[in-house]
Amino acid sequence: MTEQTMDLGGVVVATTLAFKEDASAPAGLAVDYDRFGEHVDFLMSNGCRGVGPNGSLGEYSSLTDDERRRVIQVAVEAVDGRGIVVAGVHGVGSHQARTWAEAAQEDGADGVLLLPPTLYRANEGEVIAHFEEVAKVGLPIMAYNNPFDTKVDLVPSLVAKLAKIPEVVAIKEFSGDVRRVYEIKELCDIDIIAGADDVLFELMVNGAVGWFAGYPNAFPKEAVELYDLCAAGKWHEAKALYEQLVAVFRWDSRTEFVQAIKLSMDICGNSYGGPTRPPRGPLSPEQHAQVTADTERALAALAARSAAVA
């Protein structure tokens, strides 16, 4: 069987999705494909390696089937060959996830991001079978370890088993346990991708090769610089920049991460964040104030850093 490959070195942004008011749409919010395409272009123009639409940050579980497919098509069109599109194909069962992978392949995605079965706490054998079924589509797969949402932990020993599937080329690590990079590397040869923004530096130091990121929706230029410094082994410079961003990055690991990142985007003013669809509601006044303070603090620090260089 042909070995699959996908160059994941760089910042692949788990994209947010813009909505606009429309009384006829689900929850009164229609997908704003024009704004989404503009956002993807903004990310690529700032040096990102690619985008990851239809992840949790893209509110895939709140989309209709038609919306979910169109999002991938718009992403591919907007990237326009400048990088990669890693489409989220998460599903309750492998039959659903495989259908989404087949559609992503037809629509030009370069690879897929795949959780274990959602809404069901699958055992090890069921997880492996899930990935084997989606692998039949033939696209490179980035496995996604998010034990908080799926209640299934892709521990290093299980990652090693998944890595035997030729299509499984990478693991997005979101457990928060930075020690796992070493454990996985000892057991198998698979690209380890930093999946939580607030342990990005620690994961890169330990050997992660890419960043599948949330907060670069708001700070793409700085995120690319941070990744590049890490990749070049310029750890002191990278740490200095990371320290200016990590407080706001922590929102990427909180329950309200979608709302927080969208608010930060609106505060930064370079791209549209906007509202979220149910079940996600607005931030509480306290959360809104804290996200605002953390974002403004990061912007002030970055401005001071730029002024010092100038």
C-alpha cells in the first residue's frame, strides 16, 4: 500500500466560521460564505500553512449537511493552492465520517482531521476500526486526540497502533500532557502536531513538528513568527513572544473557546468573528470582560515589541 504524506510543518488554522442574521436559517443565523472566504484568504496572506475547516472551532456539529460541505468547497477555493486544507470529518460512526471524507476528497481537500467516534465512548478496537474505515477513502489522516470532548483518550500506545494505518500520518495532541510527545516518538514514526495553543511552546520544544491552531484566527502573523522561531530552535526569542500571547491563548483550552476566539478576532479588527450558533451562547459579562482584557493586553505587548524593534 502506498504510504501517504502531508507536509504539516507550519501553522494550520482551525478556522472559525462567520454567520449572518437570517430568519430562515437554523437559529436565525446563516453561514456567511463570503466572510469565511475572506478570512481564509487573510490567514493564507499572513503566512499560514493552511486551514482546517469543520472542526469544533468551525462549529461543524451545528451545521446542516449542505452547509458543512459548502464550507470545505469555499476553503479550497480561498486557499487557491497556496497551502493545504485539512477538513474535519468527525462523525458518530465511521460510515458518517467516511462519507464526509469522500466529499472532502471530491472537493479538493488535501487531508482530513478525524476524531474517534463522537457521542460514544469507543473502546480501542472500535477506535482502530473507525480509522481503518475512513482510511479506505485514501486521503492522509490527522488523528485528533481530544479526550475532554470525546471521552476517548488516544494514549501513546493506541497512537502507535493507529500509526500502522498508512493513511494516518499525524496526531493532533490536545490532551495538554506535553510528556506524550516523547512517548509517542519512542513508539512510532508519526508527525506530532501541537493541538492546544497554551502548550504550543512546550510541545514544540519536545518535538512537535506542526501547530493545528485556534488563536491564530486572531493573531496569524504573530503565530507564524512564533512557530518559525520554534522551528529554527530560537527558543529564547520564541519564549519571549509566547509569554506575550499565552494568557489569551489559554482560552483555546476552555469550554467557551469558540466564543472567546471570535471575540478576540473582533477586537483585533483584522477579520470578522461574530456570533456562534446554539448550543453555544454568548459569553457571560465576566468572561467577555476577561477575554477583552487578555486580548488587549496581548495587543499592547505586541505593539510595544514592534516599537522596540523599529
